[in-house]
Amino acid sequence: MIRDVEHEAMPREDLEALQLRRLQAVVERVYHLVPFYRRRMDEMGVKPGHIRTLEDIRLLPLTVKQDLRDNYPFGMFAAPMDQIVRLHASSGTTGKPTPVAYTQRDLETWAELMARSLAAGGAHRGDIVHVSYGYGLFTGGLGVHYGAERLGAAVIPVSGGQTRRQIMLIQDFGPTVICCTPSFALYLAEVGQEMGVDFAKTKLRVGVLGAEPWTEGMRAEIEKRLSLDALDIYGLSEILGPGVAVECLEAKAGLHMFEDHFLPEIINPTTLEPLAPGETGELVITTLTKEAFPLLRYRTRDLTSLNYAPCICGRTMARISRFQGRSDDMLIIRGVNVFPSQIESVLMETPGVAPHYQLIVDRDGQLDTLEVQVEVDEGAFSDEVKQLQALAQGIQRKIKDYFTVSVKVKLVEPQSIPRSEGKAKRVIDKRPH
Amino acid sequence: MKVEQISVFLENKAGRLAEVTRVLGEAGINIRALSLADTTDFGILRLIVDQYDRAREVLKDKGFTVGKTEVVAVEVPDRPGGLGLVLQILAASGVNVEYMYAFVQHSGKNAVIIFRFDNLEQAIDLLQKEGIYIYKGEEVYRL
């Protein structure tokens, strides 16, 4: 279902004209309001007036996370505090969080884009939306919350944790839509199974899942176990929060980016050269309408590709492919680039292993080692040692074939890999730095 | 003629075996025979217990991966060459023994050996034709 046909299904030509107008306006704004951008552009000899076509975006400076840290806490804001009505912060796993700000109009835009996202999954007035994203500084909870309200749906603002209680609420309150991380969705399925809950008997119809990369295999597993349609949603606090891009229920093939508000590019993360549609590289986003926290060419570190082909849902907005990982999640094992999502895709096509895994990176002398810990479920268990060894070796061989990296697969007992109630911790790197 | 064996997946970590025996003990389940196959990373504990269904239930409740296998309990004369006789019968017909282990308890003057075969029906047939006694499940659980 398309909430805003005028924008979401806008002819590309009109959309690009709108993007150019908005790009010119945002460049003008940051040049005058954000000292960091003025300095950068002056150093590069670029003036706002130089932006005459969308391609001219390449004249503009890239922005990286470190720039935000260097301007901690509020140096990147383009609006005075009396215009700012909300602050959030990215989940800074290292050091200080990165604060982001919203004016009243930014919040309106966010709610609208999040409402569009839920509508893309078929949600509408009358639905009950169960929000298990954390509420607080993290943008997940409140972002989805206001979008669902904007849509006219009823919200259960349950936030994270208390899994058994959440399952009780799913049974008793009858939410039709659930929003959480894919790893939490799986965890719900697992705890529900222990509790003897048949999710097919609940009213859940669609899951709008995001905040971490996941695979098609994981989608199939979630859809089967929770008995719903699982859609991928993308967002990051620096750009907005959830609601930057979302999959449509009709195609489930790539996430439509709301291009009337964000201008995506794909670049080679090493050379920083632009890549053509279809080529995989780092996603770079320029915010076109943000007032309080506009960013030019922000390097997301997320690896994907852009697809401008028309979609069966009718949207003209470009789609980003399912994420292949983050350029900073990338593990370099004995010189080979490995993404946790690649290992996951191998595990998901192996019958009998549970969708929980952990990667342990270590160093043996000068050599990096990668151990893949996988839980053995009843489907794969055998009373014969050779069968279990064959299972482990099979996975090892597949990973070696696909990614040319030798790993050790260790079969572990069910439930022994820590479950996440938020973002899953897939990698433990024990290498000395 | 077949005996139900429970197998349990164990990680090679201190206390896992103790945990299995504790869970069974608390549920009042008696272990009749057991064998542990181990590799560097994991082990497979194979058990014959007096209450199969209950054992399976309590172990699953505690989150263990549990499997069921049908095995054969064979009466073997407790004297030199006793086991050899049984194995020769099987080898002569190409029946493969996947693994085997002895019962703690004797049955009269005889030992009881648990066998896991690749071809269970054929093995039972062969041994019975040679007059070797195969225990029924209920007999084994009560032994």
C-alpha cells in the first residue's frame, strides 16, 4: 500500500528535479549555518552556487562518523536550540555517543516517513503495532512509535526485554504488526516455542524488522516460525532513525529509499569513486530536508547497491539491496574479507543448524583463526560421531568454497550462544590489537 | 526386540555430564547402561534408562539436544570368545557394528551388550537364527 502516491510514485524526472531543488537548498543552509561544512567547502573551493545538477553532488565533501565526534556534542547542528525539540544519540559502542537533533518539522517528517514505511508493509488505521525496539536515546522505539500513531494505528510501546511478557501481550492484545530487530524476532519465536505458543494462532500479520543486517534465510525462518510477512527496514540515527528505506510487501526485493528526503550514492569505500547502479559499495546519503541535523554525503559504512528498476508495487523510489554487511563489520581473516552475513547465509542453507551463531576471531601465533560456533538442533543431531563431524565439516567446506577462508566449525549445545534482546552480537574478536 | 536408547549432545565443557546425571537423578530415572563417545569439541552420551519417555522429557526441558536410536541388547556368554562368536556371525553377513557397549549388570551367567547396527533387522534375524538371545525392551529397562 502506498501512503503518499504523489511522492512515492513520482515520475523519476520530477523526483530528480525536486531532489536538485532540495539539494541546492540544503547546501546553501549548511554552508551558512554549520562552520564545519563552510570550512570544508572553502578548503575545496566549492560554493553552494556550484551545485547545478545532481551529479554536482560529487563536488561536495564526504562526512564520516569521526567528523561528528570531532564536533561533539552539538557542533554539527544547523538550528539553534530554541528550534530543536528532540535529541537522540547513536548507540556509541566505542566512546561517547553521537547526538542528533530534530526540529518540530523534522519530527513531522520522520513520523510521516515511518508511517509510509509501515504502510509499505500493509499496515493501516485499525492495526495494532507492537514496538519492541528500545525506547530512549536509541531512535528505534520512538521513531516507529510516532510513525504508527501518524498512520492511525494503535501502538503497544513495549520496548525491549521481558520476552515472556511480550509474548503474553502478543497473545492477549492481538497486535497485527511487530517492529523489532530480526534477532529479537527469532528469539521471540524460540521462547514462544518453549512456552508452547503457536504464532499462527496470534493475529501477527507483518514484521517490520531492522537495525541489523540479516539474510533471506533468516527471513524465511522468521516468517515460518512467527507466521507473518517479514520486511526489512533501514535507518540510522545520523540520517533520521528508522524510516529511511523499507521493503514493500508486494516485492520483498530491496528497500525503497524515500528519495524525496534522502539522496543516495554508492561509492567504492577505498577509492571513494562513485559506483554505477547495481554495483556494490558503501551507501552514502545526503539528507535533503533535515533542518536540525542535515548531513552532506554521509558515509554510512553499510554495503549495498542501488536498483532504479521500476517495482511492481508502483513506487518509483530506488531500492537498496539487502545489506551485505558494514564496511566496519568486515573481518579480515588472513587477508580475506569476510562478512558475518556471508557466514550466516551458509548456515541458513544448512539443514539442522539453529539460526544462532557466533564468530570467534583469534590469533594463533601470526595466523588469524575464525571459529564459527553453531548450535545443533534436534533435526541434525545424531548418535553417531561421524555424522556430526560430517555436519561440521560440510559447513567448513562450504565456507571455504564460497569465501576461500578456512574456518573451524564448532558445534555447541542449544541455548549456549547468548540471545540478544536488541542487536545480536555476532562477532567476538579476541585478537590482540 | 529393539531397545530405545537416548543420546544427548554434550559440549566438551566441565560439568555437562554431571548436569545430565543430576537432571535424571532428580527425576528418579535410573541409568541402566551408558557410553560416551567423545571428540575434541563435543561428546555424545548414549543412555539406556528405565523410563525412556520421562528421561527424554526432563532432558529436553533443560535444553539438551536429545535423540532417539533403536539399538539391540544381545546376550553374550560371559567366557573367553563369547563376544567373538557374536561378532563373527555378523561379520560373515556383512552387518556393520556402528558402536557397542556393555551393560553394567549381568543377566545370570551372561553379559549384556548393547549394539548399534547399520542394518538392525538383519542383525536381529541373523543372531536369533544362531540361537543367540536378544532381549526385549522391557526386560532391558528392568534389568
